[in-house]
Amino acid sequence: MTGTETRRAASSWAVWVIAGAFALLFAYAVWSAVNYLVAWVQAAGAAGQSLSAMGWAAWILAIVLPILLFGVALGLGRRRGKLTLTLFLLTALSLVAVFWLNVMAYTTIVPIIA
């Protein structure tokens, strides 16, 4: 292996470690959204009702958005270096957190069970 190949292999390894660490955080966001969706569906069923269309949209977006943003951030930052990748992933995770807070505020204020 030449020096360039060794540096590229080490860099590739570090990129995937960074991506894996952030993937756990994004996976937690997806898992929480699925958990809350199931809980709301069960609560609505126990009350003899169902979720409204906006309730479904909010929870489905809370599930899909972290997956989508992780893919976009990884795609944009993978070849640009470790620091840039970390900043892209941190920005995407921040957007997920802001959206999650919006969903939580919406579902506690607006009645999503119709």
C-alpha cells in the first residue's frame, strides 16, 4: 500500500465511524417517532376514534424526515472530509430536533384524534 492509499483507507474508516455514530442518533429519532405513532393510534383506538389526517402526516413525517436528512447529509459530506461531514450531519440532526419539537408542540396543542 502506498502512502496515499493508506491515508485514503484511514480517512474512509473515520468517515464511516462518524456516520455510524450519527446514524445511532438519527435511528433514535426514528424509533421515538414510531413509538409515539403507535401510542397515539392505540390511545385513539381505546377512545373509539382515529388519528386525523394531520396527525398521521405529522407522525409519518417525523419518521421519514430523519432518514431522508441523514441520507442527504451523508451524500453531501462523505467525500468532502471529516469535519465537513460532521457539520452536515450535525446540521441535519439539528433540523430533525427542531421538527421533532414542532411535532410534539402540535400534537399536544391541536387535537389530532378525530
